Amino acid sequence: MKQYLAHISILVDDYDLAIDFYTQKLHFILVEDITLSDDKRWVLIAPPGSKECCLLLAKASNDDQKSRIGDQTGGRVFLFLYTDDFERDYQNLVEKEISIVRKPLKEEWGTVAVFADLYGNLWDLIEPMR
């Protein structure tokens, strides 16, 4: 038996702003962008090299959903971005003026820093020890 996570939805307020942030600042790939109706699209993005799991950019459609943009996990780190080159990707965050919430720490299991995306969702950038 094989199971895996295919998509994780993340609430956004504007598809194009979100696509721009993730593709231009984090260098993610736009996997799909399909118009479903006048106000709904199916938008998948993924880090380069990702094989199975994508982020589904879900535009908030009511006040309840809008109130949760950027706080889907109550202020905890929401997503974990693994990298093969921490220094390269951390420097990119700094150069693109992405909010660094916690500076890099070297742990026995790897190097980690916490950053916030354009909505305030917290991410761990992690390079595991080899």
C-alpha cells in the first residue's frame, strides 16, 4: 500500500499576488493554474524538486476564511521547507526581504531558520545533517 499527501491548501486573499510571491521570491514552480469560475481557480505551486506534495492556493471566499489567512495554525510553524543548500536559500530570503522570524540555528539534526510568507504563515527552512 502507498499513501502520500498530494496537496495542502493555504488560504490567500489574491491568487496573482500569492503566485508572484511564491514563484518570484521563493522560486517555487507554478504547477497548475486553472480557472474554475469567475472567482475561483485551481492553483498548485511546489518547490523545485518536489515530487508529490503541492500547495493549493485557496482564495478565501467568506469572512470566516478571510479571518484565518496567515493564521491557519494558531501562530505555530505551518510548513517545513527542506533544502539541499541552507546558505543559498537563506540568503535568498534575506535578499528578497522576506521576514526572518528566527535566525539560523545549527542543531544536532540540521540547520533551521523560521521565516514568514507574505501572509504571516510561519515556515521552517531546514537543511538536515547528512
